[in-house]
Amino acid sequence: YPKSIKEIVNPSCLIFCLGNTHLLNYINSIAVIGTRKCSEYGEKIAAGVSKYFASNDINIISGLALGIDTIAHEQSLQCNGKTTGILIDLKQISPPKNKNLARKIVQNGGLLIAENIPGTLPEKYHYIQRNRLQAALSKLVFIIEADKDSGTKTTADHAIKQGKQIF
């Protein structure tokens, strides 16, 4: 069980993991997050930042969502880097479009984690809860692009409460 999650308000009772559990306590972890509907410029920045971090032995943490999250995980894999996907459920990968990406993460030494019992159907509040785990497992949070009322903002709010830096 990761120390960084133990220390947050409302820590998870259980963590379900698939893959390299050593990444749960990996010190050089950075959340790379942002909007699902990113601009072309946002895509370029996400790719460049993620490639840089992954090439420098930094574990990229994100939520496996479409857009920025997908780019961050894919770039890490392309660099043979480390990546951790924070999910709602390990059994029902969401979005379904990223099932193959989730499989590649595990096959290439990455990690998928969820705090919900396998088979949990995703509700809006699950994503807010997931976002606190992204911040908790990261040394800092790197926001690429987001709307002011997006889920990315909730990750930033959690990061602030947890004393993490935001870029």
C-alpha cells in the first residue's frame, strides 16, 4: 500500500493493482494531465513533455482518459519509460477505446491501479476520487491544457491540498 495515499485525507481502503507494483512508491513520479479534447498545440506539448520525462526515468502518472492522458501514457511507452494509469475499475477499462493501451502499459512494466472493486460502473464522482490518487502518487502535477471547470481542476485542487507543486 503506497505511503503517499496513506497520508491523504480519505485514503483508499483497498488498492487493486495490475502490473509493476514497485511503481506505487516510485519517488520520481509526475502526473501529466489535461483535457480530453486537446488542441493540436496541446497534443504537441503533451508529447514533448511526456517524452522528456519518460526518457529521464520519471514515472508518468495519468488517468488513461482520451486526449492528454492517452498521449502521456503512449509517449512513455514509446520511450520504454515508466507509466502508471489510475483507473476507476481494472476489469472494465474506461474508456473502452484505451483497452489496448492499458494492456500495453502492463506488458511493458507499467502499472494500472484502481480503488474500486472490479466491476464497478463508473460514476462522475469516481473520476473526482481518482484524481486525488493521481496527485497523491505524484511528486508534482503537470497540467498541459484544460478548461477552467474540468476534471483536471479537481486534480489541481487535490494537489494543492496535498502540498504538491503544479506546473
